[in-house]
Amino acid sequence: MKIILWVFLITFFPTGVFATADGPDHFSVTKVKNWDVLNIRAKPHYKANKIGSIPYNGNCVQNLGCEGGLTLKEYSTLTEAQKKAILKKRPRWCKVNYQGTIGWVNARYLGEGTCP
């Protein structure tokens, strides 16, 4: 059955329709005050050089992949306090493309978004 599905996908979608990153294709900015921006960093660290920003209501932020954060097992089995401790040590960062600027943002400020 898997082979038939694979042949179907290759035949009818030869250029590929598969996402290049886990999660949504696009994000929107959340939890940022209306007078502030979400910084885009050169590397996935809060002290990395700022290379751009996204407004508090930014949308159409392309997801290029995320790293860090909780594993599924951790998310499913740990207490909220344990999860918070892990996220402090291992925050989740996502590589994004916003209007041509490619860099890293803290995932706590991202939600599923759209892009017209």
C-alpha cells in the first residue's frame, strides 16, 4: 500500500508538495505588546546579533524549521513545573523567513499563521 501511495504522489506531484519543516507552513506573532517587535536573530540564542524584526501583529512568517523545546514524551509525562524548567534550559527557536529576512526567533512568540 505504501508503494502505491508513493508512486501516486511521485506521478501526480513530481515537483513535490511536502513541507520542508515540521509544524505549520507559516506563523503569526503572538504575545508581543502592540508597541514592541519580535526580534529576528542570526543564531538561535537571545544574545545573538539582531538582524531584523517582525511587528507585534506580523503574519505570513515562513517556517523553516524549529529546534529545542520539549520532546513529545516530556510534554506528555512531565509536570508543568518540570516542563518550565526544561524550556528555561532548552528554549525552542524557529528559523523563519519574514519578508526576505532569514533568521531565528523564540518560538514562544509564534502561533500558527496564514499567508495569502
